[in-house]
Amino acid sequence: PDLSGYEKFGLGNVKYNISRIHVTAVEFPSASISLVPGTGIKLVIGNASLTIDMNWNIRTWMFKDSGRSTVYISKVFVTAIFSTPLDNTGHTSISLTSCRTTSGDIDIKLNGKS
């Protein structure tokens, strides 16, 4: 979904809109799944990265600008634990019990009129 809103900076408000958000690349160079006795499944993803392209525009009382942006997020680490209980029909269900995510680097390239 698009993101829009206002932020207050110094002497005035900044109105922003981020639209046409697309994930264009995802890499999982290191991923593993293991069973956790009595709990369920553990997923570990190491050193992942993703690239996101989007349109942006900002407006203040002094100026306005718009353009395209590429965001590259790297060194992403995720650890998630899923429980796998049986539902009332006897089928296995899955639910997220815990999740921890960290990212190391974020590189943002803005291309605009200014």
C-alpha cells in the first residue's frame, strides 16, 4: 500500500507520499529450517538482502519535489519460531510464536527534480 502523511520539522510541516512500492529483488544466501521439540519449527535467515523501488513526493511551504527512489537493505537476519498445534479437526495448524529481525545497512538513492 501507499504511505502518506505529515511530519513536523523546524518551522513547518512536510507532507509526503510514497507510492508504487515494489520489491524488485530478494536474496536469501543462508537459510535453514529445523524442528524444535515440543514447540514447532525454527526458521533462520542470515545475511539476506532486498531491493525496493518506489515513487515519492514531498511538499513544504517552501518547495515541493518528487521522483523515484531505490532502497537497498542488506545484512538482514531473521529468526522465527512457529508453533504447529493440531486444530479442532485434527489437522496441523501453524502460527508465528516469535520473530526477531535485524538489518545492518540501508542505502537510499533518491532521484528527483531538485
